[in-house]
Amino acid sequence: MSGVRTFRPITPAELAWRTELGAGDPDYVELWWLDAALDNGWQVGIGLYRSRPYDGGRPAVTVNLLRPGHGFLEEHAGFDAFEPYPFGGRWGPDTELVGEVSGDGEPAAFRISLAVGRIRLSLDARVVCAGVKFTTASPGFTHHRPETGTAVGWWPVAPRADATGWIAVDGERVEVTARVHAEKQLSSLPLAGARQARSAQSVWTWGHFTCGDYTGVWTDSAASAQLGHRHFSPFLLYRDAEPVLHTFAFASSVERFVVEPATGLPRPAVVTLRAFDGGREFFARLTGGRVSDQFELDGTPGAFYCRQVGAVEAELRGWGRVARMAGEVVHEWGTQAGNFPFAVPERSAT
């Protein structure tokens, strides 16, 4: 990576698809990911892929829907027709992400419409918390080696956006308002995967939360042994549109694991977050998770992934004052095989 590690506003260079990367590589991944918390209690996760390894490097769209009182619903479609936009793209005839930038080139608004399987959706969103990159370089890759073509990027483009629209399941349409998180990701290096493999993410946590006027986003991502187990650990806390704490002095810890009965796989039951920036310290506990997606990565035994929706309780301390907050969090944990050799899926033990 060229440039200096720091926090800078997102630019059009990060919003654009990096079509110079991943040519002919079925393991390359590049996508937009959106989480939407709807006012009826539903949670929607949307993956918009230019290249998806599970589809042999083809464009694809996945939609995950978590509804109180209903089973988890996941819909997926691969596409031959994909049109890249400077901020978004089109997948087939019915799925499109169209973004707008401000006069300064920062994300200002976006529209998402899709029709995948049993789910149709349309949301118009206004960005509240403008996004960030983590270097002075442009485009701001997390890791980049032009001489080898390796690149990793993670950009929270809109940690919080307010949206209105509708969602339909099996043709039954519901008008909604929503709180949306949107980000862009890419990697030419494997994410988790096989035991002792070279990986950009050997073990990690990631997430975002809202607590009233506060919005937080983070990752604590450790590379594999070949890359020195180095951590990439940015944390940002906004109040309304303004960042109030941003730091790389951050750690996320899984305090307790449980085995999810439906899958027989391990997942975090309690996660803590701690960040320090000058005279301010942030601490949070994540509990009460409801699984929204869980599986063995690439079908590899021992390579675990879990995404949850749960509760967050937090406090921000500084200058002798304490601000306490509570709200909702979306977070994930993942690991490549071999990091938890004692965590054998229950179904494999019989």
C-alpha cells in the first residue's frame, strides 16, 4: 500500500469498480454490501458482486432476510449481464444500484432496486454519515502490491443512511422506512479458507451499530501467519454526521462462544469493543445475537463464518464525562481452518 495510514473521506476512486484486478481469477471477490434495518423489524442483507468466488468469479446477487417469527430466507442469482457504474451497477434487467456524489465527490445518496427469487425491494437512501478510507493514497486500498497484482480493500461508503421504499416477499408488498449501511469490498487474496493457507483475513470481527444519534463501524482483521498475523483495526464513531472518535487503537474480543443448535457450528455469544483516541475511550458489549447467516467458508471444515443481529450497550468517556448508549448491531466473526481445532461441528462428531 502506498500512502500513509490515516482516515480520509471516500472519493470516486474508491467507489469505482477496479476492473484492472481479478481478470481470469475465479477466487477474486469484489462487491457492494448493504445492510438495511427496516422499521417493521426485518433485517435485509444484500451482496452485489462483480466477481463472486462461489459462482466461479461471475457477477451475482445475494439477499438475506431475517424476520421475527419466520425462518431465515436467502435468495441468490448469478448473472451473465453486468454493467458497472461509477457508483453502483446493474445486474440483469431488475437489479440496480445507482449512487450520487456531492460537489466534493463524497457519497450523498443512492437507490437500490432488486428482484431475486421471492424477494423484491426498492429503497431510496440519503447518506447521513459519509464514508471513509484508511490511507492518503487514491484509490485507498487496505493492501496493494502493484508488482504482484495483489489488492485488498474495505471502504465503509455510507455507515448510515436514511431510506424509504418498499419490500415484497412472495408478492406481498410492505411500505417501509429503513436505516442502511453500505460498503464496498475487494480482495485478490483468499479470505479465510484452508488450514495454513496464506490469507488476508485469518480471523476477524466486523460490524456496525446505531445508538440513537450515534453510529459506529469497525473491523479487527488479522492476517495469516505468512503475513505476520498483522491486524487491521480501524474504529469510527459518529454523532449525527460528525465523527467524534476515529482510531486504529482498537480491539474487538470474543468473550464467550456457544454452539448454534440449528447448524452445530460455533458462534460468538458475547463480543466486546474497546477504542481509545487521545482523551476519549469507547467500550461496548454485543449480546443477544440472532443468527442471520452461518456456514463453513468454502465448505472447508473448521473455516467458520457467522453473521448476527443483536443488542449493543456502550459508553463513551472523556473529560470526566460519560455518555451511555444502547441500540442495535450487525456483526460478524470468521476464521480460517485450523485456528479453532477444538471446535468440531456437532454433526461431524457423530
